[in-house]
Amino acid sequence: LAKTTQPISMDSYEGQEVNITCSHNNIATNDYITWYQQFPSQGPRFIIQGYKTKVTNEVASLFIPADRKSSTLSLPRVSLSDTAVYYCHVSSGGYNKLIFGAGTRLAVHP
Amino acid sequence: GAVVSQHPSRVICKSGTSVKIECRSLDFQATTMFWYRQFPKQSLMLMATSNEGSKATYEQGVEKDKFLINHASLTLSTLTVTSAHPEDSSFYICSAPGAPSGGADYEQYFGPGTRLTVT
């Protein structure tokens, strides 16, 4: 399982764009990159997933360079409700177990 | 998207008693489910993989006789914490892989979690 490294914490303000980068140097050819969000006392929820280049959905964008050794989750115009822990995960096949890294604790301030 | 439920959401029990936590996939079948434990301000720690119709696979360091897992049907897995002690107090979360809703690969759908407090 590819190991991931993320910043432990980040601070931002409402309305700003937040970019969280995850390193996964040992990513395998078949691996997908998935980001999850977790609020306190709740289970994580899926945000976005990608394999290469750029993926965008209604809540975030995911940028993956050509070598796929890192990925950047971009949250446009964050609000207070985006305060959460964000986990980056790399695996080939959702039936594989998830080994979570430490995640990034994002705090959005007024 | 797919929904995974857990019951109870919160439980308090006395030291030495056993507690059962249920994890259900509500609108899809899950031959595999995963159980995690999370302590305050820490990441999720995978405890075991629950397999329908066969024995669970436990991660290193997790006592299989203490954390009993039963995956009796395609929509239900249970985790029983036996002879619970205060150090077992934690947030327990289950997940099940399901068809993708936002990506190309299977996603993990997580339950809302169960807060266990052992007094």
C-alpha cells in the first residue's frame, strides 16, 4: 500500500482557496488517488477521486502531475463549514483496505 | 450515493460487559466491510476486514478474541467488544466498498460511527 504524506494542519480564512498537497512517491500504476473529508464525531466521506491530470466536481478539484507522485486537493472559496480533517488515500481497487495517514486538519477562520 | 448505517450511535457500558455494534449497508450489498477505531485527535486505525461467510482478517496488534466480528449477511457486519475496559473507549467506524459515484474506482462508504464509553 502506497504511503502518503500530508501537512498536519492548515489555516485559512473564509472565501480563500485552499490547496492541500499529498505526497505518494510509491504510487503503483493501478492506484487511484482518493480524498476523504471527516468532520468531528462523523465517519469520513468521499470528496474526489482521480488517476491523472485534473478532476473537478461540485466541491473540489484534484490536480495530479504526470509522475503521479503527488496530488493537490483544491477547495475553492472555503467557508467555516469546510473545517475538517482531509485524508489522502492511494490504492488500486476499493475492495482493498484503507490505511489512513495522519490527514490534514484544516481550520477555516472568519 | 450508497448509505452505510451504524447502530447504536452512542453507547455507555460498564467495565467487563460486552457491547455489540452493527454496521449495515442500506442500499447495496457488501461482501466486505472494514472496521476502524479512532481516538480523539487521531487518524482512523484499521482494525479488521469483515468477510461475508468467512472469518474476519485482523490487523496486527488487534485481539481477535476481544473484538469479535461476524458478517452474517451481505448487508450486515457486527463488531462485539468483549469484556470491555475503559481503554476500549473510542469512536468505532465501519465502511463498505461500493460502486463509484464520483470516481472511476470503487469508493469506501463510511458509517456515521459509534461512540463507545466504558465506565
